[in-house]
Amino acid sequence: MIEKPKRGRPVGSKNKIKRTIKKPCKRSNLNELSESQLSTRKKAFISALKSTLGIVTRAAEKSGIDRDCHYKWMREDAKYKEAVADLDNLVIDFAETSLMNQIKEGNTAATIFILKCRGKKRGYVERDPGAMEEDRSNLASFLAVMRPPKGMFGQSTTTSEGDV
């Protein structure tokens, strides 16, 4: 039987944290790299970003390059930043493909979502329930004003006791 202390983990267990060795992104280390080595690291990180659909932490783990390098390169290298921005289109394309597949499979929520986003021109918009209630009262007022005169459309012209 494992003894449990009043707080924390069971006695005898070790807190194991998996850490990957990352290449630091300190200015002194970057100055030591040639332009081609730096370019190779950037390409490796972009490749890792591509395979992780833009998730920086996972790309850093996969490439072994510290995520701080990525953010530094984003600030300082316009071409790198542009390459990363192009990945956003890849991620959006992936998500749209997944959404369309769900619609083909009959997923009602996916269908509603696409209509709310892309069907606005055709009237597929989400409306506030309060606004809908206001529309109903406006419709009732409109119909009261537009009520046809008695006798029109075959209605009786005689008044009954309830009519005033």
C-alpha cells in the first residue's frame, strides 16, 4: 500500500517532466551562426509549424528550437514573418475542408455555422431574441392597421353584439 502524505503526490513517486533540449535564441548564439545556418533553423521551424498547423509550442518541441527564437524572428525578419503568415492560409484551408466534410456527413451544427458565416447575403443571420419579439409586435401593429374593411372579401357587414 502506498502511503499518502497529507498534501502532494504519493510517497515514493517522482515528478517526471519530459523536457526537450532546445537550442537557445540568445543574441550571442545567433551571432555565432552563419547566415545559412540561421536560414536552415528558420526553415526547420517553419516546416515544424506547417506540420503542427501553426501551433508554436508544438513546433518548438518538434524542431528543438526555442519558441522565443520564433518570436524574435517574427519581430526582426520580414521574410520569415511573411512565411509564417502564409501558414495561416494553410490552417484555414484545413479547417474549411474539415467543416465541409462534416456538412457532407450531415452535421447540423456545421451546416448552421457555415450559413451564419457565409449565408448572410441570403438572410442567414443570427438574431437577438429581443429583436425578434420587437419584430412580432411591429408585425401585429402593422396587421391591425392593414385590416381590410368589413364587407370586403365576403365578410359580413352586420355587426354582432361583440363588435363595436
